[in-house]
Amino acid sequence: MNANKILLLFCSVLIFVSVQAQTPQPVRQLLRMPMMEGATFTLAVRDLDSDEWLYAFDEQIQVTPASVLKTVTTATALELLGSDYRYPTSLSYSGAIENGVLEGNLYITGSGDPSLGSSHLKNPNQFMQDWLQAIKAAGIRKIQGAVIADARIFDHEGTSLKWVQEDLGSYYGAGSYGLSVFDNLYKLYFQTAGPGSAPRITGSEPDVSALNFYNNLSTTVRSSDSAYIIGFPLSGDRYLYGTLPANKSTYALKGDIPDPPLFLAQYLTKQLQNAGIPVTDEAGSLRNDALPAVSETAMQTPLITTYSPPLSELITICNGVSHNLYADALLKTIGLNYKENQSLSSFERGVRVMQDWWKSKGFNVSSFKVYDGSGLAPANKVTASFINDMLVYMATEAAERDIYIASLPEAGVSGSVRNFLKGSSLQGQAFLKSGGMSGVRSYAGYIRQDDKTYAVAVFATNYNAPMSQMTRQLEKLLLQLFQIPLGSSDR
């Protein structure tokens, strides 16, 4: 072996030893575990005050973020829309009212609000009461026409093409449209008998009896279900697979409303009928194939406009409970700023605007490759470095930094991390967004310790263990990295 090769080998060994020496002992311990064989782990921790790295490991490796992507979506929306932004949803009519009869149509025009009728609001059904009151106040006692939903502010690609089929039809895979209602989900109720029998559907809330349910469920002695609902957007067919617990007088599964704009028009029609205001025609929805009976140029008279809570509240819900619909609606809303090529889908326009925004702030977005706002697409890729840079920016340079940080749930206290770090010395000191899907566990946010605040991003993918085991290991890792003494309640 010649001298040059020996020198090159020596330098390589030095570099390897140097990198190994810089790797924190808790990280090395984690990586030696059998569950991490073939896995990818990446970590980035930075001091907000000094902007110095506390820890960094493979921080430039691209990984699937899962719901940690919501930290970027909500940050971008807050920057571009402002904390006071509210979504308007308007109710209007065409034609004229004569002797209490509206000779025309009612129109529900959406702006993309994901929170209309949301179960996460204090009075989710208040909007419908307000609408009925406004219709009555206008003197309308009969509608010689139809209720028409206009959701055309977004395209009707409700779900990303990068989502996997098993998520379509599930409540967490609900599509985002220009009009949404009731979180775009329903509860389907069952009664079950003995093990091995077929559960019986007993009803739904709200009423989705117009859907076709193909029931392939059975019952089991287990106390929890392993059931799922599958179906495509805008399709009335839903397929039920898996098992439910036996001998339950009532049991509920959640699924997505496949066509929320049309459902909302039908729902309002039914509420009008129940209130003694008959509607002669079937409810409809304006898509690119506009209803033949609807004139595009018909003048509309406004009745009432319903506004969403401010964006500050919406992003708190989005990050707190990891609400996919809220995140994807926010992405599409910021995508309305994209004017160069309107043939792009709403998802694509939102991603372009999000990338352009962070690029304008000096970020390297070449490794930021995403296809939705929620993180549901397994094809999404980010780096711990990018997420950490974004967190640092939002905490030190963003105009509404306090609102953003407050939108993240407290570990051990609230939201999707209410059980993470619970009972440890970091409980209430960590503000983290979690992410999780098959083979992915991730956390990003802020940790406070000794009058300092750190931006933290940690990702583990392709590990060989249940997610619950990976969660415990990341919990232990953070406690060790921040040198928190493990008490009796620490895992």
C-alpha cells in the first residue's frame, strides 16, 4: 500500500473517530438496539439564545416527517395570513321572494374553512341555527328551487394522490374542500353479538344513510377494534373490514364524509324541511360541471356570513390534536396566492407557495419535498436541519412568535403529547408536535431548561418495533440528552 493510500485511510479513520466522539452517548445507545437495525435516526437541537448547536446527528438526512409537517404548514399560514385571519362562509339566494316563496336557489359559498361545525369548537351547531334564523328573517317560507353548494375556491382533489389507499375513507384521511362541515367525518354505530358474528349497523351521526356500506366486519373477544373504513373521495360506496368487540349494545367507528359540499347542501335542505320550510328541488353542488338549472350569472342577495375562529385558534387546534383536515385546508388556502399556473392542484399550489416563502427567508428548500399539509403522505421528505431552522426562525424572528409557540401542545399535559414525558421533569417544559405512522415516530418543537429554550427536531424511521416502544425510547433519549435525572415516574 503506497503512502498516499495509507494517509487517506488514516484521515478517514480520524474523521470516523471524530464523528463518533461527537455523537451523544444516548444516541449511540439507541442506535445499538436491535430495533434500530436498518433504521434511520436524525436529530437537531439548537440553543435559541446563542444559535449554537447542542446536538446534531445526521441532520441533513431526508426522512418522512408524518404529522411533524404540520409545524411548517401552520407556521407558513401564520406568516402569510396573520393570526387574525378568519374564513368566511356565506349564505345567499338568487331570484326573488314573493309572498314568502323564494323563486330561486339558496347558495352556500365556501372559502375553505375547515372548522365549520367542527367538534373542536364550543358551539359546533351554532352556524346552522344562525342560517335558519337568517332565512326566516328574510321572509322565506318556501323555496321553489334548490340549496346549492359552491366550493370552487379549491379544486376537487380532496385527498393527495400520494396518500395510501388504506387511509382513504378513514376519519383521519378526510378530504379538504372549499366547503367542509363537521370535520368532514361521521360516526357509524353498531350493535354486536357473540364472537364471530356480523355486527349490525344501527345508525350514524350525522345521518349518512345515503351512503352504501358493504359490511365485512366480524366480532372478536378482544376489547378494542381493529376495524377500518375504506372508500374513495366523492364516491358513495364505503367498505368495512376488520373486527369489533363482541357483545356491545353500541359501538362507534369514524369515517370520512366523501363529498362534504354536497352533504352540506343536503343537510341544510333537511334542516329547512324540519323547520317547516319546504324545498322543491334536490340539493346540488357546483363543480366544473355546473348544474344545468343554475345560471352562473344569476345575481345573488346575501343573507348571512359565518366566520371561523381566528387563525390563532385554528392552528392551536391543528397542532394540538393533529387535525389533518385543518392542515390541508391551510395549505390550500396559502396556495391561493399562487398565480403562475392555475392548472396545478390546490395541494401543489400550496406546496409551491410554502417552498417559495421559506426560500425567500434564506432557507435551502431542496430537501423539502412534500405533497400535503398534514403529513399523511409517506412520500413527504424533510430534514431535521430544515425543521430546526424553521423552529428557530419562528421563535426568534417571526412577528407572532408567541402565538406560534403557544399553538404547540405541552408534553405530559395536553393534546397529542399529553402522555409523552408525563411525570418527568420535562412535563410542562416541552412544547412538541408529534408525528407517527407505520415505521415513523417524530417530534419537533421547543424544550425549556435552566432559563434556556432549545429548538428540537428528532425523527426515527424504518425501525423494527411497535410505535409505542419507539415512543418510549425517544422519551428516554430526550430526558438523557437534557440531563434530567430519571425519577421513579420516569420511563
